Amino acid sequence: MKKADIKNLSAGDIQNKLTEVKADFNKMKLSHSISPIENPIQIRDMRRTIARLETELTLKQQS
């Protein structure tokens, strides 16, 4: 997800999306450890998306 997309979400939506992305990330890491996935850069992109979501959630909770 892009930063602009994340900014338009409410805090509740961000929390739901964060839970969903973290679950997908864990599944992808597990499947990659069993047999290498075709595009391992997806793991890095998901990790960065999680960081973006957590950052935006923190900013929305502070204000």
C-alpha cells in the first residue's frame, strides 16, 4: 500500500488492515522457509507496508 492510501484510512481501518497484513506476512515467511517463493522481494515489501501502517496508526492515535 502506498502512504497516500494509508493516510485516507481511519484508525480502526488501519488496525484491521495491519492484522490482515501481519497474518499474510507470517504465512509468506513460513511458506518461504519450507520452499523458496518465486519473488522473495514480496517479503520485504510486506515488512515495509507493516511499518507504514504502524507508523500511521501511531500518528493517528497521538492526535
